[in-house]
Amino acid sequence: MGAWRRNSFDQKSCFKILYIPCLISMYKHLEVPCYRLLFYLSLIDCAILWMLGFLHGTLAIIGAVFCSYPKLIYICGAIISGLWIAESVAQISLSVNRCLAIAARRHEDLFFRGKRVLIWIVFSTICGLLWAFFIQPVLFNGVYFTWLFNPYQGYRLDSSGTYHNVIHTTWDMGVAISIPLIYMVFVAALHVKAKRFGKTQKIVSRKQKMMLLQVFIISMLNFVACSVYGSMMYAVPSPILVHFAQFCWLNIHGFPPVIYLTLNKTIQDDTNLWLNSLSRKLPEFTCLKKIRTTTQTISIARSQSSSYL
């Protein structure tokens, strides 16, 4: 358990470092609606990683319970809940955007083109703020070292259902269902489109496929975490389930930069340029040269593989 708590610091720190080149690259392409949504999601992810990493790790290491710091835990729980809602709304918006970009480009322009994408971002932010201020938040549980609606889970039964949060659980289940549903509708629409235009026409470009794959992987992480946490809130959780749920929650917000740096050629190229510039200014940091070499190797391998496609 001690190693798990210390890992809460180390893993989140690595993820936050990986976000730096991704955020720099996304900022350069904010005119693209998809990258604007990705930039917004990445900022939320960094904020949640701080809460789940440094705050969560500190509370776990000192063995804090809700009675130890009730105000701090309640405020931080409200912030985490609000950020989670904003992130999940934006994630659904991004999934819709990517599916429309491939299956119905005209509709993507109608709903996301130009400053219209800001409507989705503002809507996500408003949902998060309303949730943080008016809905019961998750609270840190010192017995299971995770965030639950019942902070006394493990030593005080909630037989009256005081800490049950039907709204939050319904939302999590809704996210878990809606994300696969969006992709099922997309696959059906793409199948109809392919039939209409014939198989000889290239319906989806490789770049679109890779972008869709990135969003799909991140969305599936959301699906798994929502499903696990939704079931865990109303049953006595086992240590294995707690660790798995926390692992899923962590990777929802921490794994995206790994996906971007391995699958997104635009972010790879921008990272390459950034590391080249940085290594010239700071030649004494040989580790930057190693990172740059690794990134260049990945880019070369990708370009060679694409030539065979």
C-alpha cells in the first residue's frame, strides 16, 4: 500500500511533464476546432492530475480521514467533481466532433466551425461549475485511499442512504453508455456513406483515422472508469477494485499525452522542433538529445510505415 501511495506522486509527475510539449503544440493549432477542444481537455487533465497526484498522495501518505481536514477535503472534492463533469462533457463533444468530421463534414462545420466550438467549451465549463457548487461531491476516504461519496466507508455504514448520490452515478452511467453509442452511430453512418459512394472512393484519410483512434482510446478509458466507479459507489469495494478504479481514473487524465506523442504526427513534429530548439539553447542537457533522437526515430518509422499503406 505504501508503494501505491508513493507511486501517486511519481506517475502523475511523469504525465504532467509529458503534457508540456503537447500543450505547446495544441496551442499552435487552436484555429482547428479539434485541437481547441483537446487543449481545453488537457488543461482540465493537468488540474485533475494535481488533485489526484499531489493532494491525493499527500492525504494517503499521512493517513488523513474526512474528520482530519473536513473543509479542505470537501472543497477539493467539489473541485474534482466539477472538473470531472467539465471533462466528460467536453470529451463527449470531442467524440461527436471527430465522428462528424468523417461521416458528415457539413454538419461538423455547422456545429463546430470557427468560434462555435467555444459554445461547447463554455457549456462544459458551466456544467462543471454548477456541479461543483450544487451537487454533493466525492470525498477522500482514508480507509480505501480513494474518493467516495461516503467518507466513512469501511467503518460506518450508510444504511439511511445519506451519502448516496444518484445524480452523479446516473451521469457516470450515462457517459459510459453515450460514448459507445456515439461510435456505434458513427460506424453505421460511415457504412451507409461507403455504400453510397462505393468502395473505390477513399472515404477516410489516414490522418482522420489516426485522430479518430486517439479520441476513441481516450473515450474508452472514460467508459471503463465510469463503469467501475459507478458500481463501486454502492457496494463495499475490495482493495483490488479500489486500485483498479483509481488506476482507470488516473489514466483518463494522464495517458492522453502518451497517445498524442505516439499517434499524432502534428504533435510529434512540433515536439521535435521544440526539443531541437531547446537542445541548441541548453546543450548541456544531454537527456534532451536522447528524447529528440527517440522522437525522430518514431517519426521516421511512422513515415516509412505510411509509405506501405
